[in-house]
Amino acid sequence: MATGAILMAVADLVGRSIIAPLELPACVVTAVLGAPFFMLLMRPPASRKTSVSG
């Protein structure tokens, strides 16, 4: 339940500390983390090769 809140808190912490004098928005950090995961979810399923033996 609290996974999203923890993710946003960590993203905010990383955004504030990665480039110390400037702040990186939390949405940028979550996009960098979430885009590869989303692409992984959107890939087509592996084709199943079935062999038919008589």
C-alpha cells in the first residue's frame, strides 16, 4: 500500500541530492526509473514453440 509513497519519497530525496545546489523534480526521477519498467511490461510475450510429435 505504501509502495508508491515510499517511491515518491525516495525519488524526492534522490532529486534533491543528486545535483546538490539544484533540485531535480521527483517526476523526472520516477520517469527515469519507470520508463524501463514500463517498456519491459509492454514487450510482446515470448513465442511458444511447440513441437507436435505423433
